[in-house]
Amino acid sequence: MSQSIAVDVRILDKEYRVMCPLNERDDLIASARELDKRMQEIRDHSRIIGSERIAVIAALNLMHELLQKDVLQQETDRSLNKRLSHIAQQIDNALSS
């Protein structure tokens, strides 16, 4: 079982202590930095007031990006599978000739 540690992160000028597996510490810190950056951008470039509302908008933006990447990955996978099937068919045809 992996050991958990407490990691202090700063998001939108507030400190949070978060428990995470030791081997995920760097990813947690990077995630917190990215979230902080995005929340600061929302706060500085919009009329949204309140850290909770800013957090919700940041979460919605991140989920939208994630879903777009998922769709793109699915399209890439389908295209690659189609190309691989075509190549496999060409190999089968060449071997049976």
C-alpha cells in the first residue's frame, strides 16, 4: 500500500492541506498550480465574484477541455484502428497471393 502524505497547496490566495499518496505529490502540486492560475485568470478577467463561483467556472472549463480531448482521442483511435485494419488486410492479401 502506498504511503499518504499531507501536502500544502495555495489556490486563489488560500492555503489547503491535502492528503495524497507519496508518489502523486508532484502531480498534486502541478494540478494545484494550474487550478490557481486558471482561477486567477477568471477572477482578473471577468466580473465573477466569490471564490466558490470562480472555482465552479474553473471546474466547468477544465471538464469541457477534458471532454473535448476525450472526443479527439476517440476519433484518433477510430482512425488508427481503421488504418491498421486496412494495413492488415493488405498484408493478408499479399500473403495469400
